Amino acid sequence: MAKTTVRSKLKKSGKTPSRKLGKVKANKISVGDKKRAKLQVEKMNKQDSLLSDIINLNGKSKELAKNVNTLSSKQLKKDQEKDRLLNVEIKNKKKQTNDDLIAQIEMISGFSL
């Protein structure tokens, strides 16, 4: 008896199916959905951090407001007196400088102004 080979009548394709694919899961999450979810989580985290920063700043500003004192009339009077004395000194220095310039000009030109 001779060996007979049976060939199938169906034409075989050039590629064989990959065995690595296996079964495709019906509830597989797509790449686009993963990216969208990741972006949403990052966005929520940013908003959360902004809110916490705002809350912290509000708390600090309240503490600073408690520490700030209103200006007292005694302190204002002292500051006004210092300012007045400083203005008098500045006027005196300007007058002295002007007098020195006039004296120098008189010496150079030889006659008084």
C-alpha cells in the first residue's frame, strides 16, 4: 500500500494566526480611555492642590490681620516730628550749598552778586 496524501480543498493563507493574541477580553479598556482617565485625574489633582493653597493662604492672611496693629496717635506724632526735623535739616543743607556756590562764583568773577 502506498502512502496517499490528502490535501485540503481550502486554500491556506500565507500567514498563520498568532498564538500570542489568545482570547480577546470583552471588557478591555482602550488606550484612549486610559489617557482620558489619566488626564482627568491629573486635572483633579491640580484643582485640589489649588484649593488647598487658597485655603492655606486664607488662613495665613487671617493670622496676619490679627497681628497688624492700627497706628497710634502717639506714634504718628513722633513720626511727624522726625519728618519735620529732617525737612529742616535738608533746607539748611540746601541753603548752605547755595551760599557756597555764590561765594565761589564771586571769587571767580571778582564782583558780588
